[in-house]
Amino acid sequence: MEFRKTGWTTRLKRFALAVDSWVDAGLWGAARRAGDTYERIRSFADRLTVTGGQRLAAEFASEGLNIGIAGSLVMLSLAIPSFREGREEALKNQVFAVTFLDRYGAELGHRGARHDDSLKLEEMPDHLLKAVLATEDRRFYDHFGIDIFGTLRAITVNARASGVVQGGSSLTQQLAKNLFLTNERSLDRKIKEAFLAVWLEYRLTKNEILKLYLDRAYMGGGTFGVAAAADYYFGKSVKDVSLAEAAMLAGLFKAPTKYAPHVNLPAARARANDVLNAMVDAGFMTAGQVDSAKRNPATPVDRRRDSSPDYYLDWAFDQVKALADDGKLGPDRVLTVKTPHDPAIQDRADEAIESILRQHGPGYRAKQAATVVMDPDGAVRAIVGGRDYGASQFNRATSSLRQPGSSFKPFVYATALQAGLYKPSTVVTDRPVCIGNWCPNNYGRSYAGSMPLTTALAKSINTIPVQMSIAIGQATGESHVARAARIGRMKIIETSRAMGLNSPLTDTVSLPIGAAEVTVIDMAAGYAVFANGGKRARPYAAIEIHNSQGEPIYRHDRDEASPVQVLSTQVAQDMNFMLSKVPTEGTGRRAALEGVVTAGKTGTTNGYKDAWFVGYSGNLIGAVWFGNDDSSETANMTGGSLPAMTWKEIMQFAHQGLELKPIPGVAPPDPKAATVAKAQAPAAAITAASGPGAGHMPRQSFEVLSAVGAMFKTIEPPRPAGRPLQVGIREVSGGSETRIR
């Protein structure tokens, strides 16, 4: 047994030695062969040894190769997502082509592309195609998606000009950006754009790329594609545009807003001349052929005489796109949208703002105004986003952020009432109040003493909302004034957002008196909560939407959630009761409608930069803003002056022929007074176009009488030139110093 054990041990040792010897021999052989190889390479490299300038060039080439490889790897990693974005399905996505109808089913206007007027590339005018290629990509049919020579040329030209005067992106790259990417200026986007351009060239023919580009590029005025642009700017089919018109259209691709002919005709014509010169430089036409187009430049249709409610359509188009983004409309993008738009109210709103600005604007140094009229359920009837859409497409009703001044106070009062701290009959004291070093002051630094809460709101006392913010915070157990006020402001912001104020509400000590910025449409939506019995209803532009086959794919009453109760019914009724005193006893007397119960609030900011009136009946809500785009001061314009006058003129008309609905919590008018008002309606319409009897006279009769009365009426007694119209009670708020009179 011992012998066998020793034998196995010897065998294992011998095996281990054999393996060790084999490994050693293998490693030695490999090292020897590696050494021989190294010597051969070194011997070969010695023959390639360079010195001086040749060595320097070799070093640069080597480093360039290394950097190129690394850069290629980085670019490839960045490009991979772009190919995911550029999958086949993306090409099938149509650009929006939306036809809007008013509440009665009549065509209102178009936004987006015009697929119903789309032409084949072969049917488009040859001079239009040449104009586009001459300015956007002369070598379009020669490159593979990236025009290397064009890029180098653009770099050279821009370097000589010390600025960007010529773009380097090919037409295909521009299409890739329009289809798949954003306008972000970044290296990442440019790399994706380049790879997607190559992919498009591989996937589509040159003519298909050009056709897509002509159909989907934004052309200004809410239009996409040359077909829609030709109709919008010249009122004709794209196949009928002249050379001068084609040059003007081609000039829009570079900067559609800057060169839109209805915005800046001289700039549009100068750009069209550049296009014509480019056509000659590219050899597409001779100087003689373009001479006539230069001498007879294109003239667009006069958008100022266009009755199309463009501000409303712009906003409605955005709402439709938002519905599509939420997946509520399916894949089809050729849509027909029935809106709640009321053309009669829209026309009266346009006329009211224009006439009041023309008559009183110079005296008050006010140049702009905006308004929104909606139903309590959020259906938007009319939008005026500015004085002249042709001069400025910026929608001041939906996009401009302005301080609301005292018109923000109802949100503060509602928060305090919702917390159970106040009632309309609660006696409050107008007295000095400070938060840190900030102390709001009434006009003349005087205080009115004790009064009911209803009176404080009607007379727009500024210290009360600040006291409320402190009381709301103290109700949580915080005793420190500044910290309690901050807690109160957070509650106010929370309530305001719940009621429909979507804009950023900056928390400052002056927030309770209207220092935060809001939009006109948000203010209308917020006040709609009061008229709606405490329920929030979001503003909407689509009652029903049909696809290209005429099939209904969306209905607001079916596909949207029911209004949410954001204020208790009792709080809404209490707020309505208090706000109904503003037009009758407070700062908004010029907004009062005889025969129609209304409620609302004026607002004026420090320096008289913004003036508001936001009001409502049981039927309609309206928000009106006056001011200047540059936020310059007006001449003592308050919310009780032009805004209240404008609101009255619009609402007096809008309520004609309506069955008046009550405001929750507000007693209806005295039946005897209503009878007298009804009897006096025709005479009042003639004398003021805004008299008693609203809600009883047919609208057509009211329009005729208003037109006759407009020839004779005098709105106010004569006053010295340039002196603003003064209104009984004036309030100013929204800044570090506030006044009331």
C-alpha cells in the first residue's frame, strides 16, 4: 500500500515538471518571436525616419488621425438617437391642416398647411422652384444631403462679414430639422441634422425632398407650405403666383416673421430683390427676365381689412396641437374644428377696442389693448390680442404677462373666505400694515378705518389683502408676521392656480395687491370660477373635431373631464355678492349694465402701466387690459376708465337677445326696474349704444340703432386736449407703493 502511494506521488511530480517545462518553452518562444517581429518593424521604421518639416507634418497627421477617430466615435454616438427619430413612421406624419368653423358652422379660417390645395411638384411654377433653390440650396441636385462646398463657402463669407450672413445648411438639412428636430442652436442638433439629411437622401428622391420642404416649411401668419402662404399673402393658388410673388414667397424661408409682407412690406420687397439677384447669380434667369419683377414688386392682400379673427385662430390652432400631443386626435392631421367662436361678439370687441383707443388712447398715452370673452364653462367666444394683427401677430390676450393690480384681489379674498376667516359682513380695519420694511400705502397715505369686507373690496382698499395674507398664515399657528405672510401667500398662489392662473406667480410681499404677472385669458378663466358656482372650467376652442374623412374624433363634452369644484359653493356666492358691488358702488361704475346683473373688479398698477377690468354676468365673462407693449407709463389710466368702458360696450352688445342667467348668490334685478329698462331700451341704444334693456332687444335691431346713434352721440363733455378722462374712484396697486382715491 505504501509502495503504490509513493508511485503516484512521483508520477504527479513528473507531470507537473513536464507542464512547467512546456509553459516555459512556449513563453520563451513567443517572446523570441515577438522580439524578432519588433526588430523587423524597427528596422523597417528606421528606413521611414524623417526629420525637419517632414517629421512635423507626420506628427500632425498622426494626431489628426487620432482626433478624427475619436471624433467619429463621438459623432456616431450622438447620431444614433437621430436615426431613431428619423424612422419611417416619421415621414408619414402629416403637418397640420386645420379648417375652423364658428359656433354656427360657418367657415372661420385656416391654419397650418393647405392639403386641399396641394399640388404636385410638376404643377408648381418653374420660377417658384428656381427662386427657392437659388436662395436655399443651389447645388441641391448635386450633393448627397450635405453640401460640403456650400458649407465652406458660407464659412468664408461669414468670416469676411464678421457675422452670419449666409447659412451653410443644405435644403435637405433644413427639411430634417423641420421634420424631426427643434430650432435649438447646439452641436448635438447640427450633428443629428447632418445624419438625418443623409438618411433622407437615401430614403427619398430629390423631388420628393423638395416637395416635402415646400409643403412643410413655416411661412409666417400661421401658415405652413407655399400653397397656404400663396393663399394667405396673395389670395391665389400657388400655381398662379407671378415671378415677383414667387420671389417674395421664397424670401420667407429665411425669416418668415421678419419678412412677412403684411408685417414689413419694405423689408419683404428688399428680400424679394435679393432672391431675384440670386436667381441671376445662379444662372437660373437673366437680368432682363427679372427686371420686370423688380420694377413691379409683389403687393400682398391687405390683412387689415381681413375680417378673419386671426388672434383667435392662432390660439385655437395651438389648442388643437395640444390635443394632438395628448393623443386625443389620432394620427390624422387634416382636421375640421367647430369652435365656440361668436363672430358678432368678435366684431364688436374689435370695434370697441379700436374706437376707444382711437378716441381716448392719445390722451391716456395708451397704444394697446386686449380682451377675452368666454362662457362660464370655458367656451371662448372672442379674442382680441392687439389693436392690429397685420402690424403685430403677438397675442397679448394669451401670451403677454402683465401685472393685474387690484384685479388680483378677488383671488386673495377667495382664499381667505375658503379658509373660514372672513365673511362679506366681517368688519375689517384699513390701517397701516408692514411686512418687514415694506408697507403698502393708500392714496395720500390716509386710511379709511373700519368697514365691512364688502366695502373694502368694492373700494379696492389695498391694506386689507395684505392683512388677509398674514391672517391666513397665522391660522396655521405661525405667529411671526413675515413668516405668516409668506405662508398666506403660498395659500393664495395655490388657490389662484386651482382657479386657472397658469402663469408663474412670483412670491413677493406685494403679491396680494397684484404684483405677480398674469395673462388676460387666465384672468377670464379665474373669474369664470365665480360665475360657475366655484367650479373651474378650462378655456377651450374645440367643441367638436372631425378628421379628413369627416368622422368625429373628438367632442369636448365627451372627452374632457367635468369641471372641478375648486371653491365651495358658499364661498363662490359670497365672492359674487361682494364683486357685484364694484360696478354699482365701487371703482367699476363705468362697467355697469342697466338691466343686467354683473360683477367684476378693476385693476391698475404702479405708474399706471397696466389697467384692467375683469367682469362677468351669469352668461358671459370678459377680461379687458389696456397698456403699452414696452410697459411705459400711461397718463393716469385706471381700470375704471378705458377698460371698464370697453367691457361695457362689448358686454352690452353681447347680452342682446340672451336669456339672462343669474349669478350664484346675487339677487336678480328688481322686476319693476327691468320693465322700465325694457321700455327704454331703444332710446338708450340710440343715445349710448349701451343703455337699459340688455337681454331683451334683438341683436340686429341693437346693431342698427347703435350705428345710427354712433353718428350723434358724444361720449363725454369736451375737455382740454391731452387731458385724460377721470373716473370717480381711482385705485393703484401692484408695486412697492400703492394708492387709492
